[in-house]
Amino acid sequence: MASPPTTQTVRPLDTLRFDTSGPPQITDVVAEHLRLLGARSDGIADDDSSGGITLFGAGFAPGHATVTWANPGSGLVDEATVQAATGMMAVHGRRDGSPRGLAADYAATATAVLSVQGLLAGLVGQARGAAASHVTVGADRAGLLAVSQYLAAAGADEGEAAELAPGGPPFTSAEGVLFELETLDPGAWATFWRVLEAPADAIRAGWRPFQFRYATACAPFPQALHTVTRSHSLLRIRQAAVLSGAEVCVLRTLADRALEADGTAPWSLRTLTGGLAPGSPCTAVALATGRPLAGLTVLEAGRRIQAPLAAHLLGLLGAEIIRIEPPGGDPLRGMPPACSGVSARWLALNRGKKAVEIDIKAEADRRRLREMTAEADVFLHNWAPGKAAELGLDAADLALVNPALVYAYTSGWAHRLQDAPMGTDFMVQARTGVGEVVRPEGEPPAPSLMTLLDVLGGLHGAEAVLAGLLLRERTGRGVRVDSSLLGAADTLTGPALRRVVRGEDPRRPAGFRHPLPTADGWIAPGDESAGAAAAYDLRDLSTSDALAQLSAHGLTATAVTTDLSDLHHDARFAGSISRDAHGAPAVPDPWSFV
């Protein structure tokens, strides 16, 4: 179909309507995002074991999404069982030495964002000539996507470069204040600890596990470092950070965050000057592949996780992804462990992408990049704040060579907080109360060492690009979209922040989503069965016998995956996990389109 005439469109879903049904942990987030994108609700049904979303109006044929916890018969029926089976509990629990559930509904939140992505992609496909689509999204696949880097490493040809053992931040000052420390520079790390008079051997031994904590979800550095911070005031610790160039961030509470939260959407969209001529090929492409973004080109200048994951998702939807890498290639290609000589973690985010080496510091190469942008549909990056403008590669610069461009920036803070520290996953977790929301009442808050916000931020980045592409189709104008780790944190903590506003305890009760030990492993009861299941002593029973006993009493539970390499043979995910051309484990696409 041709793009519907919408000369008054400000948001991509203006004049569209939707209705939802299904698990509220998923559909509440879906509904919120659809509203923020401009759609109006026709009503939200009550909880159901599976659910559906229909989005319609403005000349589009209705698009449908079905959301489920997992395939029927898998035994995965809610957030707790999905976290247990997909390995999320194992990864999140590495810091503590045993599996732990995330007290936040992370799998459900990721599923919701993926569902909105599927609906937006379907509308973009329609605007480009495809038929209406029905997309199915399962929380089990969202969970596998969330652990895909850890799963890839577990199936690599070699072992981890850093030890997988309990330990890690946050640190504690002499006053008992919990704080996160961040630096990407080994020199700053060493100087910070020398100022605090830490033992030299502890400083040396601590850097590698600290540096690799993003990859391993644990940081078993010497206990002496914790002892050192407990002997110094927070003021002295801050002084050490200033002197060294490292940064510290005190863990904020959910109540703190609720006071400053302003309800801002997790992304922003702004149309650019100029536009497409009528009948441009960008707005009238017949699709034969079944992938709604087929024929579109995305230039990705991403590093680490957030932007590469966003581009990876766009590639799964059919776009051609061209990575902009520095001379010599992305150094993270060599990050251990490897599969056939390539980093397994790097492959989890970048397999199937093309790569072009560009020296963005050289004017000739920047000119080359601008020429490439003239032929692209999306330019996506997560450079440091201000770097794009400094290089002459900001949205306004690239709009001069391609007025129809969707320019996407995935950042840490989106310039929304004045006192923001370095915009990395764990610092954003610390600053926004995520350290409280992921742990139940009675436990000290601690940001998860699983990269929760990098992954959810990547999902938000892809969602924002899809919204930008749809807005471009409806207005004929290029679009700038901004997403951030802060936006991801606000989505994840949203239910808890609303409890704060209502005067309720924002944290889940003590023991929430703690798996139960068996003689040979762990089991995780479903959230509604957890209270009754905790009354049983299962420690002398095998996992299978423990599950049978709970089932006989009408209680739902599933085995906890503790070794991610076992997922290949797990009947709950039969046939789901494959291996790529390098032999690295690859999780299934998070959506199914028909």
C-alpha cells in the first residue's frame, strides 16, 4: 500500500488505535509505549495466559501481535519460570555464587519492547508495499536474547579470560554509603586505589576482573579493596576519584528517582528539515522476503553493546547492516573467548553484518562516510556526547547530504540529568534505583552485574529507529531519534516508581524469586506458587523428584539452568538454539512473522 496521507502527523502512531489483552506485566508496557508513540487505546482486557495486541487505523490494515510466556507444554508460565529456564537467574546470580531471580520483571519488559518493535516493523513494511503481518513474541525468546552474549561465551572454543567466581561492586564507604566505581582506564583505576592506600598486589589483581565484569557478570577482585573503601569517608573517596579521573556514583533509592522522574518517554523523535520527493523508492518498495525492513540500509557506528544490539535487531528484521569500524577493525572482535578465532560475544551482536573501516579522525574518511550516508536509510551510533558534532557528523550535518535519513543516537543519559556520571550500564543502574528494584526487601541494593540496561537500551534503540522509519514514511521527512540507558532504566523501574507514588513499598517482599536448592541443582517456583513451595524441604530430592512433588500438590515450578551450555539440549527450548558459521551459539529471532 502507499503511505497514508498524514500531513499533520507529529508522532508515528498519531490517529491509530490499539487494544490489548494478556499478561499485564507485558501488555501494560506495550500499552504505555504505544500511547507515547501517539496511538489511543480502545480498551485493555484483563489478565490472560496469552495475549494479543491489535494496532489499526490511519489507512493501515490491522497489525496483530501475540505475546506469550513460552511455547505450550514448556512449563514456563510467568516471569520467574522464564528467568530460571533461560539462564537469567544463573547470570544474575554469579556475583553472589548461586542463582538468583531478578526482582524486576525484566523478561516481561523486554518482551513488551520487542512486541512494539514487531508492530512498528509491520507498519513500516505495509507503508513500503508489504501485506499486513501477525507477529508472535515469547518471553522465553526475549530471555534467551538477554543472555545471548553469556550463552555465546559458554559455547566458545576456549574458556573465559577472567574467572567466573562470586564478587563485585558496589563498594561501601566508612559511613556505610553504597557506591559504584567506574573507569575504562587501567591507569585511573590504579591511581584511585593508590590515593586510598590500597595494597599494590590487590590493585594489580583487581583490574582484570573489574574490567571484564561487563562480559562475565561477576568481579572477583580481592576483598582487600572492599576493606579499603570501608576505611575512608565518602568525601575522601570522591576526592580520590577526582584526582584519578575515575568516577563514583552513590546508589540512589527508588524514592529518590521518583522525586525527579518527569514521565519523559524513553526516546525522542524529531523531524529534520527537507524531505523525500513524492514517489521516492524509500516509500514504495515491494517486499518479497517477508522481512519488513528488506531493502533498507543501516550504517552503524556502534561500540560495546547498546548500539550494536539495536543494529543487530534491525538486521534480523531484514535491513542490511554496515558497521563502521576503526582502522584495523573493531578491537572487540578479538575479545575472548573465541569461536574459530572470532570473539563469541562479538558474534552474538554482530554476526551477519558487513564492515567498512573508516578513520573518523581523517577528513577524507569522514567525507567517505558522508557519501555512504547519502545512500543509507539509517545512521546509528553511540559515540561519546558531543563527538558527532565535533566531527561534523551530527544529525544536521548528515541531513544536508540525505534529508530522508533516520539519524539515531543511543546514549547513556540523553542530556536529561544535570549531575549524571559516566553513562555506562552499572552507573545508570546505580543512579536510577535499579540496584533496589532488582533485589527484594531486606537485602542491600546492588546493581546487577548482568548488563541489564545495555541490553534493554539496545532494544529501546531499535524500537526508536523503527518509530523513526514509520514517522519518515508518514511525513516524508528525515527524523532524528534519541534513546538512552536512562530511558531503559525508567521502563524497567516504572512499576516500582508508581508504587512509590501510591505510598506503597516499591520493593518486592523478602525472598522474592529466590530459587530453592535440591540435591543436584535448583528449582524456581512460579511467582504465585512461591509461598507454598517454600514450605517444602527439597534439599534431599533430585530436581526431577522435587518438581514432581510440587506438581502433585498443584504448584508450578521449573528447573533452574545453571550451565548455559546446557540450553542447547534443553527440551524447554527444543530446536531453538543453533550455531552460526563460526560455531558460536545463536539464539532464535525474538519474533515470528506470518
